[in-house]
Amino acid sequence: KQVRAIRDSGFDPRDALYWNGIPWPVRAEERNAQVAPASLALLSLLELLDDLRGVVMLGEYAHKVWVAVNARTDRFRGLAHVRSKHPARSSNADLLAAYRKARDIAAIR
């Protein structure tokens, strides 16, 4: 479903760096406790990206981690962003819309 949405949207996957909101194995009942450490890991990665144009958040925890990043620094607050449901819970239309927005963000120079 996600691969099809990327293809159909015209988004070039080479324009993206994919990252899980919580990028390590975690049990469902521990996810909330992992938001803060995951935000530190994401912040460390974001600091390395010199041509970052936007963020696409697919899912509740991706969004929670992004909010936590922005609570730590103002640097990324004005960055273009797209929020959608997790791919496992999204319709094809949800994902297609998210990747169309990502395509438009990636085109901004």
C-alpha cells in the first residue's frame, strides 16, 4: 500500500530519509516512555541534514516524537510537515495525499 502510494503520487523516494518515530524495538505499553529518548535520537539526525525541507509523520508516535523534538528546539518549528495515519491504518487515499504533499515539499528549493 505504501509503495503504491509513493509511486502513484509522483514522490521520488530518493528525496527522503526514512526513520521510524521510535527506531528501536519496543513493546506497545512502553511506547510513551520512549518518546523522549526517540526525540533525542531524531534531533541528532536532523542536525546532520543540511538540506532538510520537510517532515512526513506517518502515525501517532511519529507525531509525538516530532512534537517532542520541537519542544527541545525552535530550529525546526517552521519546517514544512505532513501528518497522516500510520501506513498500517491508512487508506490508500490517506497515503496518496501524504506523499503528494511530500512531493510538493521536496520540490521547494
